Amino acid sequence: MRWAQYPRLSFRGFLIASVLLCTAQVTFGQKPDKGDDDSGYRPAPSANVAGDVQALPIDAAPGSQVVVVAIDRTVELGLAAFVRRAIESNPDAAAIVLDVNTLGGRVDAAIQIRDALLEAEPRTVAFIHPRAISAGALISLACDNVIMTEGATIGAATPIQAAPGGQAEAVGEKMVSYMRAEMRSTAEANGRRGDIAEAMVDADVVIDDIVEAGKLLTLDTDQAIKMGMADAKAADLDEVFSILTLENPEMTDVELNWGEEIARWLTEPTVSGLLLSVGMLGLMVAFYTRTVGAFTLVGFIALVLFFGGHAVVHLVGWEEALMFLVGVVLVIVEIFFVPGLGVPGVLGLIFVIAALVLALIGIPLDVSFETGVLADAMTRVLLSLLGSFVLALVFMRLLSKTAMGKSFVLEDAETGFLSAPSASDLVGQIGEALTDLRPTGKIVIDGQRHEATSERAFIALGSRVRVIGTDGPALVVRPEEDA
């Protein structure tokens, strides 16, 4: 089968795969009430242990450094990288105070922040005003101390996903179970009640005199303090410092640096999707034209930006980067060294796509598989690939009508698009093999590149060949000495 026949098969395959895998990104959110009933999941009792909760007074000299980090926007991967930097760059601070006011965000981002807080050397304090909902609840419970303003709230941390139509719907039990365990272990790591933390995630949790089945738990300030989920009440940061007994603290407000701002922009779903599409378009143009030109270069830059942004937010490690590079090398091998063979190119695309999918996953792979996160990442990449494929077809159809386009694309109703136009009047012309012909490859005649097929024998790169006929839009050649 000729390369020119591949696009129609690819289009059908990508379309079917995209439709079958259409799902959405998992985030935190409030699951609809299931209604009152007597059934439900009763977690093991978990009483907070006073000795495990760090005492509010901090033994620090007057004028000690206090780092204040605002958690006041959607919790996403750029914010996770920012919080981690704020903690790691201030190991000698007397306290890291999170100024929390969020309705939630991405599960994987919240887990990254949670891990950074549990590993932090300085005292970590969550100051909730006025709300720490969903992802904000997990982040707050990861702090050594929790202080809330009057009328603040914490809870409603069940994960949700967006259905294809855009409406929110509950995730499967696997994801809920995973997040129950995350919330419970986080709370108990700081001496707080794990069963109450579980009730913030799963509406099926039943705790006598606290929450019944079908009700997702959200606590106000007084309830949180009474149940040991918060330590004190404060009106503002000054009162927080007073409760912590920090005298004349040297406040350090950590702000996003330019790199993190760029990373947050590059990892924003719309921008990252555009980068994926442009990158895929560049690869496809390279396959169609069998050359590396401006479009391929732009596509490669787009993919580098995509990987760079996700590397900053700790989604890309050396494994994904290595897989991506291997894929690119295989694509280059297909274009320059074994054109027409297909195997290196297909393997290269598989490696590139796999690396892109893994770059979009921020939770354990086994959990992401059963919770829809993996399917969502695959859908995003496949849809970008599908969009790029359609754009490539449109682009080549339009350019084939222009003088510039005719230099590297050819429209043919039966076989699709091939690089370099061929014509029957080239029969008898002498050319030179630009690549090995095994049996297909490229030749050049009078400075013009053409697709060619060897009549019967292998023809090495650099050999002189004579055109003896045509096979559709391709030239049929044999070595000059045999002609």
C-alpha cells in the first residue's frame, strides 16, 4: 500500500477513536445529593489526637520570616509548581501561611500541593477566609495548623468530571475511594479525624450525629473547631500572627515568577490544545512532503513549548522526554533514511503520542486508567491529531492551487496527496536518487523532487536513474546503466 493511501485510513481510525474515547478532565467539585437513606459507608472511627496537632504558638524570635502564599484562584498545575517553589526556597522560615480562598480545581494539582506541604520543614498554616472547598479542603488539611475566619467553610471535596455535554457528573467508585484515602491519610497525618475528612469526599459516608448518607459534609468555622478539624478563629492575618505568637514577623509575599506565569499559560487547556494541534500538523506536513521545512520547525517548537510548560509543573519527567525524543528520531529516520517503509514513522508517531498522553497525567497511572483521566488525556491528544489531520488536508488542497504549493504537494482524486508533482513528459529523463529506493523513495530531476518507485531492484542513495514510466502520480525508474 502506498503512503498516499494512508491518510484516508488514518482519518477513519482517528475519528472512531476520538468518538469512543470522548470523556472529560477529572476535577474536584460537589456531587449531587443522593437523598436521605439509612444505608451508607461507615468509616472506621478516627478521633483527633491532641498531641499530634502542633501547638499554635511558634517558638520563633521576633522579626522571624513568615512566607505568605495566596491560594485564591482555581487550583491547577501552575499553582502547584508555585507553592512547591515557595516552600523549597524558604526552608528557614518560621512559618508558611497559605491564604486560602478557593472553590477547588484539579485533583492532580491538589495532590502535588498536599505532598509538598506534608514534606515541608517550616510550620505550615492554612488561613481560610472565607472558604476552602474541594481541592482547598485537601490543601488546608495538609497544613500543620488550620485557622478560619468567622463564617468560613471547609469541605465538599468529592471529585467530579465533565460529561461530553459539559454538565458535571460523579466519577466512579475507584476515584472516590482513592480520594477518600488521600483525605483521610492527610487529615490523620496532622492529628485530625480521618472519618470526617472522608465524609467531605463521599456522600455515602455516615457518621452518627455528624452526617447522614446522601449528604456531602461541609463544616463552618465553629463546627470545624469543635470537631478538631480547625484550631482557631482569626479575623485577619495580623490576628493569625498573634495567635501564632509571631512578634513583628518579616513577611515575604511570594509571587509567581515569569517562568511560572508562562508555564501556567502554556498548560492552560486551550493553549496546550493549540500547541498539540500545531505540533501534530508540523509532523503531518513532514510526512506528506517528506521534507523538514518551516512548518515542521514550527510544529517541533510547539511541541517543545508543550513539554516545557508541563515540565515546569512537574508533569513531564525524563521518561516522557526520552519517549518523545525517540519518537522524533524515528520520524526523522522515516523521512530521510527509509522513506516508504512506514514502520519507523508509525512507531515514531506512537511514541510521540504516548509521551504527550503521559505528559497530561498527574495521578498514578493505574488510578487514572479506571477513573477516566487516562481516557481524557488520550482524547485530547487524539482530537488534536484529528484536527491537525483535517487542517493538513485543507492546507494542502488550498496550496495545491498555488505556485508555491505545487512545488511540494499534488492533489489526486484516488491516491490523496504526494510531494513533488510528476508528469508523463518526464519519461526518459535522467535523475539522481535522493534516498534509497526500497522500492519507493525520492529522486531529483533538474532540481525538482519527485516520488519514485524502482522498477525491480534496490537503488542506493546517489545513484543515477532513468524514468521509464509512471504509476499514477509516481515515477517508475531503473538504474541508468540498466536503461
